Amino acid sequence: MRILAIGPRAYLGDVYLSLRREGHEVRVHAEDPPERRAFGGIIETVPDWRAELDWVGRDGIIFFERIGRGAIQEELRAQGYRVVGGSTFGDRLEAEREFGQTVLREAGLAIAESHSFAHPSLALEWLVRHPGRYVLKHDDTARTTFVGDHPEGADLAFMLRRAGEGRVLLMERLDGVEVGVGAYFDGTRFLRPACIDFEHKRFFTGEMGEMTGEMGTLAAYDDSEKLFAATLDRMAPRFAEAGHVGYVNLNLIVNERGVWPLEFTCRFGNPGFAVLAALQPDGWGDLMARMATGGTERFTARPGWSVAIVLTVPPFPAHTESSAPDEDPPVFFLRQPEGAELDRYHLVDVRMEDGQLLGHRRSGHLMIVTGTGTTVEEAQEDARARARNVVAPELRWRADIGDRFLRGERERLRGLGWLPV
């Protein structure tokens, strides 16, 4: 196929490399200036994606990486192009926290108590009158969620005072197992199977430190149907009405009181795309074609588990635009991956210069490595072996991705009936 990919900075460049290895023709448009772009020296980009519409044609696929482009996608679909990415509805679900909670309530799902405020200062005034533990979420999806620990909200008050501008949501902090359920939507229905995933967002091993975008994920396609049917699948009519085409994930808290949806991700996440790729033997081209054309409902998924580990260097999880190119650290492999092994090393914010792979110091987000196995333990060791194969100055990664599941979450979900015994 011909695939035209559009994004802010080739964010999913690794997907495009994988598509090319599958034999597809791929052209990429990145919206940011070349000096700020990921995959420099690795992926050539086109300056104007609209000028490529004749090339991709109505038999190819146009792929949008991120949210916020739903209206453009719907315009292209109306013109007969096959577009994968999302919809205006999906944009709102992810970006407008209060709207997402309202839609979940209308679908008959229980939601945590939450309060929306036009400005953090208003949330702070409310917190003074209603002290407690809450989760702070921003309508600006680039801002990191903050989970309060202080029983009267003193830590949350500090974060609100430095939150800047924009609408925020304070959500009741629920105790339980945090688990995501996700599936690909083809404009009419969710493709099967759905997946379940367990994100690890804290920076340090043992769930310590600040919240990051994500440090790693445990995922499987097995045993997802019961939780999927009870939650995300109930949203299928709304996504069909919106003509949504793309991946959707719903983050949940599961406890003895029930299942509590927290938030939507209506795009290919990171490292979500990588942890699922290891379980999808037919590749991204097959899945994109199924989503774009409304093909057969089921696709092939490997049994067992996948573990993704995020490899970083400073300043991650912070971000800066001021770093000089000569500060970009070199990245080496003890054993150079080749052939199928390339599909287990997923580059993120890197570039190539004179044959040397370099990580962009601005983000420190180097790559994701994945491992699979019939058991969680096998998948963990498979992923750790690949992480140990990467060398870079000041390299950091969490070695405990999946431990939380093994040390109590699995048994709790089994006891509540969401996983088989």
C-alpha cells in the first residue's frame, strides 16, 4: 500500500520504519522545523502533505498520529480518502476531561466524583473548602497528570499554584487496580480481540518519583473480553456515529466497588503502540487496512504477554528546546539488531549523523524495547535482555515493569472475576 503519515514531529517514526520493512511505500509529513524533528537522517519528510494526496490516492491510507486533527480527517473521508487516526469526537473525549466523563455517564458507566474548573485558581479555592486526596488532570494533554497523596490535599495545592493557565479537572482518587482496555475501531465496530494493559507511569522502580508520560507497559490480548464488554465496547455506538477510525483506549480503576473509567486515549499511544506491535504478527499495514476498509472483525494476535520498557537519558521526564546538537548522546547496541529483531527496538526521539545513532537531549526519550512470553515472567526477561543490549551515557530504565501485576494485581482481578483463575 501507499501510506501518507502526518504528525507534529514524526512522533511514530518507528511505525513508519516497520511499515517499510513490511513492503509498503510510506511518505511522512512532520509539522515542526527540521532542526527540531525526530528521525532526522533516518526518515525523509515531505513539506506539504496535501501535495501528496494524488500520490496516496483513494486506495492508499492517510494516517494521522495525534489528536486535534479530527475535522481534517472527516473532511478527507467525505472526499473518499481512507483515513486512520480518529475523529472530532475522539479529540474531544481525550482533550476535554469533563466531556469525556459526561459521555461515560451517558453510556451507563459509573464514574468517579469529579469537578471541572476553568482555571487552577478556582480549583485551589474549591480544594480549601473540600480538602482530600484528588487527581489533577489538564485539558491540555501535554501536561502531566498529578496524583495527590496528602490526605488534606497539601501537595495538590502546591501543584495547582504552579499549574499555569487552562481548564483542569479534580477527580476523586480511587484505590484499586489501574488497568486499560483498548481496541481498534473501523468506523463501525471495534475489531477483536481487545487488549488489556497495565501502565507504569512513575519514574522510578517501585512506583516512586514523579509521574511521567510512561516508563513501561505490560499488555496482552488474552482474557480481555469480559472487561472490554463491560466498558469500552459499550461506547461502540457513539464511535460509529462519529465515524471514528483508529485506536481507542479507556483507562480504568477496578476495585471491590466496581469498574471506574478514568480517561480516554484516542490515538496510537507511546509506548502503547510498541507493546502491542509485539503481539500483532501481521503488522501495522494489515491493521491499518482493516481499520480503513472495515474488513473482517478479527485479526491475528499472539497469545501470551508483552512487556515494553522505555529507555531514557536526562532530562527526561523534563523537556527542553535549548539543547545544542553536540549534547545529543550517542546510542550503541552491544549486538546490532537485524531482521525480525529490529521490530523489538522502537526508536522514539533520535536522529542519525554520520552513521551514529544519537538521542535528542531535549527530551531524553530514546527508545522502547519489548519482550514477549507465555508468562509475564518470560516476557519481562525477554524485554530486560534487550534493554541490557543498549548502551548510552546516563541511560535509565525501570527493571520492574510487570512486577506490580505479579505481586497482587493479578490475584485481585481474579478474585473480582475479571480474569480467569
